[in-house]
Amino acid sequence: MGYPGKNHKQYATPKRRFEKTRIEDEKQLVIDYGLRNKRELWKAQSVLRKYRAAARELVALRSAGTSPEEYQKKRDQLLNHLYRYGLVGENADVSDVLALKVEQQLDRRLQTLVLRKGLARSPKQARQFITHGHIAIAGRRVTIPGYRVERSEEAEITYYGSSPFTNDVHPERSRIARAGVR
């Protein structure tokens, strides 16, 4: 069974270790999203794998002839969860879940959203601001760059109250503003 306090791996490594195209694609994603290492990318891929498995299970339930109420309930649970995290649209279907890409998952990370909101100049700076405690969601400090932001929390991402970046005359704020103008 194992010790319950012990952390377990949250990802699966690639089956082919030295596949050139996969390595190049992963390297580009790590650079674009400012990830610390490929492990963060593999975690996002594992989460998507779980969503796709749930969608395939739904397709199997529908074709197996289970009750329409049970199928509808499970379908609504999955789609509502994915909608809440901003991975699918409001009128999504099971086929949309199967078509999800890892980029969509990485776009919902706090680090990426801080950069997109213009609170940082680069993905690396966004990561630094988060780990140093300068970013808050709804007034609560969040220090995890990989935090998955829900759709309802997205508008509440700001600088933390006691952070020096809340001051509009802070020199870094003017640099960020100039970088956003370009």
C-alpha cells in the first residue's frame, strides 16, 4: 500500500527517451512557457491524459447502452470541471475534450496568466514574482507558478497587498509598462 505521507510521481516519462522531434517540441514549450524543467510539461500532459481517459470512458458508456441519466450526469460533471478551469467552451462536447492540447493546459497556469495580464515582462520574471510572493489571487498570496487558475479567479490576479510592486512609481512597473507597449 505504501506510506500515505510520501509523495508519489504525478507524471509519466516518455516511452521513447531519445526521440528527436519530441525533444525539440518539448524544449520549445519549456522556453515559451518559462517552465523550470520538462517534468512540469509532463505533469500537464498527464493531467490531459486523465481527462481524455474520462472522455473515452464516456464514449464507451454511451455505446454500451447504460442509462442516459447516468451518462448525462457523468458527462456534465466532466464538462463542468473543464469549463470551470477554462479548458473548454460553454457549449463543449466530449469530442472537444479528446481534442485538448497541452498548450491549452499550460495557458491556464498562474505563471502564464501573470505574463498575459501584463504584470511581468517575461515568463521567467512572472515565475520569479510568483515564487517571491508578489502575486495574489483575490487578495491571497499564491507562491506556486504551476497553480491552475479557475475561470472565476482569472480577473482577480493582482500584485499582493504588501508587495512593493503595488506602488505605481516602482521602477520595475514602468519597465513592464514600456515592454507591454512594444
